[in-house]
Amino acid sequence: MSTTIPSRLFERAKKTPQDAAYYEKVAGQWKMFTWATYADQVKDCGRALMALGFSPGQTACILGNNCPQWVLFDVATMAVGGAPAGIYVTSSPSEVAYILKHSECPIALVEDFGQLNKVLEHWESLPALKHVVLMPKAPKHTDERVLSWDEFIGHAAGVGESLFFARVSDLKPTELATLIYTSGTTGPPKGVMLTHENLAFTADIAGQITGASSGDSELSYLPLSHIAEQNLTIHVPITQGYTVYFAESLEKVRENISEVRPTVMFGVPRIWEKMYAGVKTKLAGATGVKAALAQWAMNVGRNVHRYLNESKPLPLALQIQYKLADRLIYSKVKAAMGLDRCTLAVSGAAPISQEIIEFFAGLDIVIREIYGQSEDTGPTTFNFPGRTRFGSVGVPVPGVDVHIADDGEILVRGKNVFAGYYKDPEATAETLHDGWLHSGDLGRFDEQGFLYITGRKKDIIITAGGKNIAPKNIEAALKNHPLIGEAVVIGDRRPFLSALISLDPELSLRFAADHGVDPSTLATASALLAELNNWVEQVNKEFARVEWVRKFHVVSRPFSTETGELTPSLKVKRSVVNSKYAKEIDQMYHGEGQ
């Protein structure tokens, strides 16, 4: 198989030209596009880029939600020797301008006028930017530098197919294939340089660990600016031949899942947390025989997967119970969630609570946690079927070496490790040493070779008493309460730990209605504070006394990307939270010797 993703697309189109490559919702119906069509669309897009003067080594940026044109533009840019760079749609105008300028982008694809305006606001300070292309649903713009999608594709006629395929043939495995701009939890985003070899190697490995093939399908809904979704939507489908459905919007993801019934389901922890809260609430409403039956089935599910996770055969009695529980409970719950065809459920990008994984295992939905980062093209470790341990992030994937340094930092080496940070040799030198990626994450291996993430080097809290505490597990435990959307543990140079709590928007409104509380005053309502206080005391019992959360403060509105507390991949920006809520934090320690 070829060593570049664009070459693999054209091979796929020759091998299975009429198979379904992707589906898009058109006029309320899912419309199928074949691999032959997909390849032709990429070819035309690449020729159009060439006609507009796009040269090998240049960068093309993409600013929009998941859709076919995002992917076509991405693959076409790689095909003609360039590097696509996605920009999160939640980025501010200044953040968009930073990436456009840093990447020296001559041409960008944007979704609509709303995203276009972010570019127009700073265009005069972007000397490299010559053209902006609008996605098909956007109307024509009056600015001559702005092309409609049809106008853009129309330029393809000026470049012969042979010239395009010559560019594809010239691609080298070690050349830059794509730029992944990190979310920027600690400063301006850095451009992670991934080569064609990085992408092809990872797509091959992902195919091995998922077992995905042409009969599988996946819903594309997480931001394509993230390497995980790029793997699932672009590189792995092209390599393995499975079908992608593009979600209509984030608001319609649940509806689309029910329609598509994907066989592969990837979610960041927040997606699984919301599903967990919804299912748990419905099960809590069951009474009598139904409640007892649900509890029995969940006990059966947990027992079954204790065996299957270690490749042990099921005892005959458990097999019989498993089949009965499937008929009575599992099949109904899965169908209601749209996961009745799902054979692989994965969580990644951030830590997920073990309680949530075990809960779903009780419903015969095994969420396999994966670990990796942009700098190693996504997967580093994975919980393989038959070799899974809940609470861990699995074992190293084939062809990748993982080592724990003396200070507990996770080091990674393999063909998936990036080439460095774009135009940032100092940051590259800090992260890459003798071929080893210094991840910045802390971890440990157990006796069976399963990796456990224990924290992030930069997140370590050193209390006033000199105790080093990793907040990750404490925060994950706090978030197991359905009312808690996010929890940030505080305590650096403080006498004890405290926490800032952000409420789940949907469930907090339901709680307010059930308790007759004005939603605007819910954060200080006695009923809420009593509920959360009991929960915090319960969570504290799971940890050493030095790790107990002694006080907490409920913020008045949820953390979000729009207000700056969360990155586009839904990670907490600790520095922003600490700065925004400095007064509230100080109040929790008032009179405590600070």
C-alpha cells in the first residue's frame, strides 16, 4: 500500500469505485458518494489549488465544521504537496489571524460569512493570504478575493490531470503532510508538523487496533482540526475503506447517531459523560420489577466483560444469562442510544472516569480508552478487545515504544512521532530528544503492561505543606456527579485543596425546576450546595486526606469555549480559570493563614 494518504485514496477508488465513501444530509435525506466520486472531487480541488498558484510546501487553512468540503480541501492540499491546517470554528478573529499569519497561508477555506468576517477583520495584516474560498452553502460575497466553491472548482479546468498526478507521485514519506495547531492550554497554539509517514503509519495501526473494514461506518462530528477526528474521518477510512457520515451539526449529533447507527463510535469524555447522565437518569426512574431487572442485567454485563477483557471463556451459566439480558435490556438500551450496531466504542483526548466505563460495560457497551496526542499522530496506547483493563489507557500499540522516565514522564518513540513544531526550534528541542517524544504527561505501568495516566507535569499541585498532588483523578471523580460539568482542583501553595465547579447546563436546569429554584440563583441555592457537599464528602473517601477537597465554589455559568475556559477540544484552560476566578478562589482560603 502507498505511503501517502492521497495516493491511497486513488488506489481505493480503483479498487472499490462504487462502494460508499461518505454520506451527507441533503434535503433531509442521507446522500451517498462513492469512492470514485470522492477521488474525482479531490482531483478537481487539487487542480484548482494549482491553478491559483499553490506550490508544494505551502499551507492552506480550513475554518469550518465537519463536512465533505473540509475533507476534500484537506486531502487535495496534501495531494499537491501542501500542508492543510485546520482552525477551530470557536476561535476568535485574533486567533484565526494568528494561525493564518504563522502558517503563511496563501489560500483558506471557510464555512460561511460568520467565519469569513474573522478573516476579513485582519486580512490587511496577512500579506501571504491571496484567496478565501467559501463552502457551498454560503452565498456569493462581494469581495473579489473571496471565491464561491463553484468558482474555486472552476479553476481546475486550467490544469491538466497529468500535472496533478505528477504532484501526487512526487510526495515523499518524510515530507510535511499536515499541521495540527494545538488547542493552546498554556499559550498561543503551536503547529505540530506531521509527515506523510506519520499519517500512513498511524492509519495502518488504527486499522489493526479497530479492526475496521469496508462494512463499518462512523459519524464525523468532533472538530476536524483535531488529529483524532482527522484519523477517523480521513486517514483511516481511506486506508481501510469504511464509510463516513457527516453530522448535520453538533446540536443534531444524538439524532444523527440514531439515524446512522454507526459501527464505530469515538467520543471525548464529555460526550460519554452526557450519555451516562441521560441513561442513568432514565434507569433511576425505573421501579419495582423493571428496576430489579435492570440491576440484574448490569451485574451480568460487568461479569461478562471481566471475562472477555482478559480473553477468558464465559461459563455456560453466564452465557445463558448474557443472552437473556441482551434480549430484555441491552438491545433496547443500545437501540435507544443508536448504538445497537456499534462494535467499537472509544474514548480519548482527555481522561474519562472509570465509573462511567464500568457503568456502560454493565449495559454491554465497552468503551475502550485510548491515549495519545497530536505530537504522536493520535494513538499511543489502546485497550484492545481481549486485553482491556478499565481505568487504564491500555497497552502500547504495535510499532510504538513507550517508556516512563525517572520523573514519571511518559516518553514515546515510533514512526508516529511528529517532525517538530512549525517554525519553533526551541519548543521542538524541549519536546524531542534522541527520537523520544517527551509527552508532558505522567504515568505508570502496572505488572501486566497497562499504562495509567497519573497527571500532567505542568498541572502538579504543590501544597503549602510541600505535598505533590496530581489533580486529574480527583477532578474525574468529582465529575461523576451528573450535575457537575467541569471541576478544577485548586491548591498550589495553599494549605488545602479546594475546587471550582461548573454545572452541566441541561441537568442543572432540571434540578432547578425540580427544587423550585430560580436558575439564575442556582449556584448559591441551599438545595444545590447541600447536594454537592454530600457528593464532595463521598468523593473524598476515595483519596488520601492530603487530597481531600475541603471547600468548593460553584461558578455562576458553565465553562465553555466561547467564554475562554475550555479549549476547542474541551480541555480546561487552568490559567484562564485561575485568573478569571481569582477572587472566588481567594475567598475560599480567607482566614486560612494565606
